[in-house]
Amino acid sequence: MGLIVQKFGGTSVGSIERILNVADRIIEELRSGNQVITVVSAMGKSTDDLLGLAKSITATPAKRELDMLLTTGEQVSIALLAIALQSKGYPAISMTGWQAGIQTESVFGNARILDIQSNRIQSELNQGKVVIVAGFQGITSDKEITTLGRGGSDTTAVALAAKLNAERCDIYTDVTGVFTSDPRYVKEARQLKDVSYDEMLELANLGAGVLHPRAVEFAKNYHIPLVVRSSMEKKEGTYVSEEVTMEQNLIVRGIAFEKDITKVTVHGLKDGIHCLPSIFSPLASNYINVDIIIQSFSETKENNVSFSIKTESLEQTLDVLKENKDVIKYDHIEWETKLAKVSIVGSGMISNPGVAAKMFACLAKEEILIKMVSTSEIKVSAVVDEQCVHQAANLLHDAFELEHTVVSV
Ligand code: ADP
Ligand code: ASP
Ligand code: MG
């Protein structure tokens, strides 16, 4: 008998009918002789609705209270799912994050899991129950309720799988697996049979919302086989693991994109040596995440530095730069909103020069202006106008022939 951790996302528990369907999927797993822990998200779009309620009072609700509010969404679905299983004659118990012993750091809105005190879960499993855990939430050492960031239920599931040595973690969602790009926007996207942890981590970090990046990080660090599959259709899904068997030689495996990006440029920097730390240290100490940074130093001209951030951080970024104007010693700041980042990802890039050039040529041919670029061993990202991003993703998907070269399942 093995232990399986399953996770069902918002759409998959979006109605009573769907919750009953989830109960049936759990029962199938029990009948094949496994113990089951099931993590669930809030029903449908209820997290967005709760957020909307708070924002209808103020644009800047306190983060502690937001976490208190948002965690109620998952509490609804765990209770309903436990009731559904019990009504079908299967013993089940629901647990909030703190009841499940999920300890996090003291950061509201984006806390990391530090440890899981799993004795309560273990004892309920030993009594033959299905344990249903609220995703996306935990508790700090001083008993404050926290959330793990949007999409964080995936991370709850994988962390539980790691802690309890599960055989596998199944992420049930509204698509049949991980695709070469978001199938909602890229018409030729194909499902991948398998994908490596590293490629999946890049895709997730670069905006492929199908998995929470920290869930992939946990799976990689603890060697948890992860399967992304449909909660509605009985299909095999995509395996995320260390080894990928087929398609290994493909240069580009997937295309991800992310909207709501802003480019900030600090003009007229006077202090060549100290300008970079004087800009980025205060941003870091204010927990502002900076992505791409561009600087080309010149002895003769005044220097500029550009960097990209999520648009939601713009106001805070400008405040920090203005507060530190005397130390940074700049002339003025410019920013451009409504940008997006499109990225190509694939471990085959390491040994194949010319991939970035092909990407640039493909976008230039259709007059899509690239405003910033960044590369790593296995990805190339380009910042473009937000309105072009779906077109760019489709063009790159065609250019790298992802519809032909990928074996779909
Ligand atoms: P859940 O509520 O089940 O967690 P999400 O909305 O978080 O579901 O994630 C599933 C969605 O991720 C899909 O509906 C799809 O639009 C989007 N998505 C983005 N990139 C990809 C990709 N590469 N493969 C599959 N789905 C993707
Ligand atoms: N309900 C949370 C969200 O919408 C967590 C999750 O779905 O993973 O972000
Ligand atoms: Mg999700």
C-alpha cells in the first residue's frame, strides 16, 4: 500500500457536482489500495471574489487580514469534500493548514513552508481516513495564519508528498497536462508526455501558471514524481521528473509568457561605481523583485540603468527610488507599463548556438519590437508590448515547430 497525494484546483472543485466527481477520483485511488491525502483549492474563482470584497473597502488592505480572509476559501472546499466522501461511505477528515501542521515563515501573502508537523495527518491516515488538507495556507511560529502566494495549493501538495514520503503527487487541473504553451492562447499547443524538473521550473517561473514554481522546486529537491492531469478526463497526464525519455534532443520544449510587466529606467546616473548597489540594495530590502537588468557602462557619457518589475510593484519602486535619490545620484526616472515577457525554454539550448538569434528574427519579421532581453542556459526571454504577447507566443511556437516535434499523448 502506497501513499498518494492529490491536489485539485479551483475549477475542479467549482461546484457541488465537481466536488462529488473529486470524491469519486479519491475513491478510485482508495480502491487500488492506496492511502490518500487530498489538497484542495478554493471553489472556482472564490479567492478572486474574496480579494474583490477587501479591495472594495480599500485599495491597500492589511496583508494579515487578507490572509485571514483568503484562507476561508479553502476551508469551504475541504469541508464540502469531506462531507461528500463521508456521504459515499468513506471515512474522511478535513484539516486547515494549521491543523495539518504546516508551518511557514512570517510573511503574509507569500510565505514559504518551513516544516510540516505531520503526526496528526499520519494518525488520521493510520485510522483509515482520507485526509483532506486546505491548500495555500499555513501558520507561523507565533500562530498567525499565512498564505503561500497565488496558486500555492500546488506547493502544499508537493510539500506534503515530500514530508510523508508519498509515492507520487498528482496535480489534477482543468487541462490534461503540461503543454508546449498555454493552450488557452496558443492554438497549436501540444501536450508534453514528460518534462524535466529544470525545464518545468523555468516554465513555471516564467509564467506558465499550470504549476506553482515553488511546488516544482520542492518536487525537484525531494525527488517527488509529479503528474499533471485532468480532473474531468481520464487521460494519462504529463510526468514531471528528473529524467525525460523522449524528445530529449528538442531545443525548445515550451513557451511561457507573463503579463503586467513594467520597465523602469533611471537616467543620468553620476556615480559609475556605486550606482548599481545604490539602486538595487534599497529595492531588495523592500522585498521588491527585480527581473531583467540592463546596464552598459560608458566612461564618457552619463549612464542609465533599466530594469523590469511586476507592474503591481511600480508605486513602491518609485517611492524607494525617490527616497534614495541623494544616494543614487540620478537625474530622472522613466517607466513604461503594459509590457509582457515571452520566453522560450529548453535544455537543448545549452549546446545549440543561434537559438536566441532565431527568436529575435522571428519577432522582428512580424514587427514585434523587443524592449529587453535576458538569457540563461536553458531560456531566452524577451520583453514586448503586452498587446503583442499572444501573437509572439504563437509565432515562436510555429518558428520552433513545437506542433510537429513534440509527441503528444
Ligand atoms: P488550478 O486551479 O487547477 O490550479 P490553474 O488555472 O492554476 O488551475 O492552472 C491551469 C491553467 O494553466 C490552464 O487552464 C492553462 O490555461 C494554464 N497554463 C499556462 N501555461 C500552461 C502550459 N504550459 N500547459 C498547460 N496549461 C497552462
Ligand atoms: N485559491 C488560491 C488561489 O486562487 C490558491 C490556489 O488555487 O492554488 O490562488
Ligand atoms: Mg493553479
